Amino acid sequence: MATVEQMDLTDQRSSFMTYLAIKHLHITFAAVSGSFFLLRGLWMLQDSPMLEQRWVKVAPHVVDTLLLTSALVLVFWSGQYPFVQPWLTAKVLALVAYIVLGTVALKRGKTKGMRMFALLAALATFAYIVGVAQTRQAGLGL
């Protein structure tokens, strides 16, 4: 029969493995989201009719919902919160900037030049978010 200590250790391992699974799902959703944004940006630059496909309009919402859900699970499980942890605050603020830039790039930009600038700025912001996530440093060594 297992002792209380052994059961506690088993529960801790199980929780840690679940946390790692959610973290890896979050990383996967982030990679899919960023890659698909880049693809849609390239289609926008080419005036591709692919942007009008229903699945192209729906898929980002599904992926981004899963990305946000996994992020919220990680926040609550880890006990690390934005506006408490500077690196998470930086990620949240950069995410807002990324969303605004992304909407300008794909929808709201009035000229192709404005859209291209917003696309490049959004991709740079996405790279910053990834860098902050990897280093847990808001300034990335600046």
C-alpha cells in the first residue's frame, strides 16, 4: 500500500505533467497562430482570393481562443499574474499592440503600404512576445 508521501508525490508529478502538457499546447497554438497570421499577411500582399475563404476567416478565431484559454489556465495554475509579474505584463501589453497592428494589416489599413508596415510591425511584436515568453524578461536584455 502506498504511503501518504508517495501519493502526494504522485499527485505532484501528475499536476506537473498536466501543466507541461498545457504549456506545450500553448506553445503549439502560438506557433500555429503566428504562422497563420504570416500566411494571411502574405495573401493580403498578393490580393489573394484565399482571404475570402470561410475557413480562413474562422480558423484564426478558433486557434486564438485555444491559445487564450491555454494562457489563462497557465496563469492560474502557475500563480503568475499580469500586472504582478513584469514579463507577463509586457506580454499582455504587447498582445494588445499585436492585435491592433494585425487588424490594420489585414483589414483596416487604407493603403497597401500602411498594411505592409502594420504587418511587419505586428510580426516584430509577435517575435517580442515569443522572446519575452522564452526569457521571462520584459526588456529582453535591453
